Amino acid sequence: MKSPSLLEFDWRLPPGVRAAFTTRLGGVSAAPWDSLNVATHVNDYAAHVAANRARLHELLHLQSEPAWLNQVHGVAVHDVDAGDNNLPATADAAISARAGKACVVMVADCLPVLFCSGDGSRIGAAHAGWRGLASGVLEQTVKAIGAPAAELRAWLGPCISRENFEVGEEVREEFVKQDAGSVDCFGRNAKGRWQADLVELARRRLKAMGVKDLSGGSWCTYADRERFYSHRRDGKGGRMAALIWRVPAL
């Protein structure tokens, strides 16, 4: 799977489980979506998005189309095994226990979190911007997966870093009122506003649930213009995808 279109990362997964994260490289979309945009909602040409998704399908040797979501910065979790995957479900997370269908979330600064049970029988993916994170999207995803939290593994993908994520007092207050210790995830800047650390905020919430096996969290979408889209940096642009799926037993 080595390709500039896919992020190289090391995440310990059980047999039969695969995960991937797309970069912005290797697609057909023109600027400002250049080039591997996989989102249909950002005004890119539909034919280009379809070609990019087909490219992803080929790269990952997927058996079927991923369960794309209509993401709204909420906490709803889509059960890929039970839903109609011909139409995008309105949700910000997905879970599955069957082989062959990938759970997927799209991001361009928000934090993608992939989940897997230790035995590989349950998987999930969550889209965690600050609104979803504060509202409990990670908690809802862990609950929906159904495996004991202590047995879960979680991977935190590329998102905007603390150095580049400026927020107002209302954002800081929302997190601190839920978890006083999250005050350390914010630093005041020269403008009197706050720099927020999405990765650490997510880690705190995961650990509070009992999810201890955490990986990733070292990439900044805003800083790495070559590989990643960033809504905060560019405004108009594309989306990357974080995927996890189970492969059928041989």
C-alpha cells in the first residue's frame, strides 16, 4: 500500500484488520481541491471526486465502497452493518463488526480517530472537531462499538495542531467545565485568545473512558501544506479520508 496518496503510519492491528489515511496527493482534482479530494460536499467536480474515490478503492483493494457519511459535527454513530449504505448516513462516526465494508470519516483539520478491539472483531471511526469532541462523539463511538474500553486500541490521525488552532474563550470554557484538567490543553496567545490542543483533549477523554492503547497524533494538517488539506489555512479545499475495515478470513 506504499503510495504518496496514503500516509505511512505504524499502528499495531490484529490480524484481519486494515487501516489507512489518504493524503491530498495523487488524484485528479484541480485547484483548490488538488488533488485527491474524496468529498462530494465541497463543490469539486463530481466526476473528479468519483475518480479519486475509485483510485482509493484500487489502492486499498477494497471489496466494496466505503460507508461514506454526511458529517455535521454531531455525535450520531452509524452502524454500517445495519444501515442502508447506498445513501450517506448523517452521522459523525461509524462502527462495524462485519468484514468487507470500511468505516470512513473525512477531515481537513478536525481529528479523525480510528478504533479497533483487541481481537479485531469490532472497528469504528469518528470525526472529532472541537464541537463533536465537546459533545461526546468519542464517548458515543466507544459505547456503540460495544467492546470493553480497556480492550480497545485507538489511532489519532492528522489534525490541526495547538500551534495553529486558535479558539475563543467559549471553546475553552466548554471543555474546562466538563473536565477541569483540560485547562492544560489551552494556552493564551498574544491576542488574548487561546491555542487549543485537539489531540490532547481527545486523549484525555479516551483515557477517562478507559481506552489506554493510544497511537498517532503527531501530524499537523495546517503546517503540512504539501500532504494535507486544511480548512483553517485555505478556506476552500478538499478532504482526506481515514478508513478502517475488516478483511474476510481466508
